[in-house]
Amino acid sequence: MSDGFTIRTAGPADLAAVDALLARSYPRLLAPDYPPSALVLALPLLARAQPALLASGRYYLAEAPDGQVIGAGGWSRAAPGSGETGPGLGHVRHLVTDHRHLRRGIARAILERVFAEARAGGVRELDCLSTRTAVPFYAAVGFERLEEVTVALRPGIDFPAVRMRARI
């Protein structure tokens, strides 16, 4: 337990709680860095939990003492979208903190778990597709900004992001 929350591995039964976290927090967190025209199309796609990720054993939740999910995030060997893999490379996936619980170390604690588990699985570098909003956070925990990218969420719906990488 850290600062009033615990970290645990997510499972398929957590789908509704993660959906709720993403739906309530992404609109508030991303609004300062993206125009409404980008968010109106992207948020319904971004703010959805990914069942395969929740079932992977590599996705973690931060829970408040009352059981409310206040953070989530994980990793995969396969790159989001393409499914490509590389030796020693992993990918940070769908990291978010409840907008009402920022600056409490929640995302950092989840990412520390990701680092430890990925390292134990033979990963030496983690790639992430960061929102513009999260770039300062990722830089503070050791990620290097590589390039601005456009993520195709669906045909005709693109979302600007920043590709970052960290040695772990």
C-alpha cells in the first residue's frame, strides 16, 4: 500500500471499473492539450478498456481503500495496433490516473510495477505512445522523447501522440 492505495493485477471482471475510470478521467486530463474536434472523435475509442489487456496478467490497478479504481496501466510485448514484437522490447499500455487523484504517486507506482514485471520477463526497453498531456510525466520517470506520431484509432480517426522510450 502506498499513500492510501494498493496496486493489484487486473482481470476480466475489472472491465467496467476501468471503463468508468477512463471515461471520467480522459476528457478532463486531455482537454488542455487537444482541441475539442480531436477529442470528440477520439475519446469514445480511447476511453474503453481493452479486454485482452485486462486478461493478460500484465495490467495493474490502483485501488483506494474503498475499492474504487483510481489508476490503471500495464505493458505488453506486442506493439499497440501493429502487434509487432522485438527482442527485449515491451510497450507501456493504457496508463491513467483518476483526474481527482493526481500527484499522489499513483501512475509512478503502477509504472514501477510495470518496470519490475517487464524486467523479470526479459524486457530491457519500454516504448510508449504518450498523449501530449503525459509527456512531462514520462520524461520525469526516465523516458526519452523520440518523435511525434499519429495513431490511427480507426480509419479516418487519427490521434496525435508522442513516441517515447526508456531503458529499464
